Amino acid sequence: MSLIAKVHKKDNHTIVAVCDKALFGKLLEENDKRLDLRGDFFNGDERLVSEVGDLIRNADGVNLVGSEAVKLGVEEGVIVDDNIRKIADVPYAQAVLLHD
């Protein structure tokens, strides 16, 4: 399985945007909520799960969209179940990570 991941760096901070490969390029809508996976923010490289795990563990913030991306966030300990939301039945989660 592979995911699409993009690393955003500004100053000394790293934000990693990850989505399931099958979701990239889609617009998710439900009621008044929209999640746009068509733009530059998620337009990254296709990567193996092991690579993405390293990226999100070491990031300052993560944006994860899709069942596989969110599952990896939980497995890596950066997302807790209470922070998982859904739009159009697709799970997504965000987290700010504090490192020692």
C-alpha cells in the first residue's frame, strides 16, 4: 500500500500532509464541510507506509486524510481516536506534535 505525502517546511517547523492514494485529487463534501485534496497542499510524492511513518513521527504537525493515512497516524502514536473526524464517510485527523 502507498500513500501520497507532502512535506511543508517553514522556519524550523515541518507539517506533513498525507492522504490515501485513491483520494488524492478529490473534493470531499458533506453538508457545509469541504475537504479539498486537489490542490498543492496534498500534492506530494507516492511513498511507502514505512517512509510516511518516519515523516509523521518527526513532524511538528500532521494532516491525515483517508482510512490508511489515519490508521498509520494512530499506529505511530500521533493521533488518538477522539481526534478522528469524518467527512463523506472518509476519516481525517490533524495533530500538532510536541517534541522534547
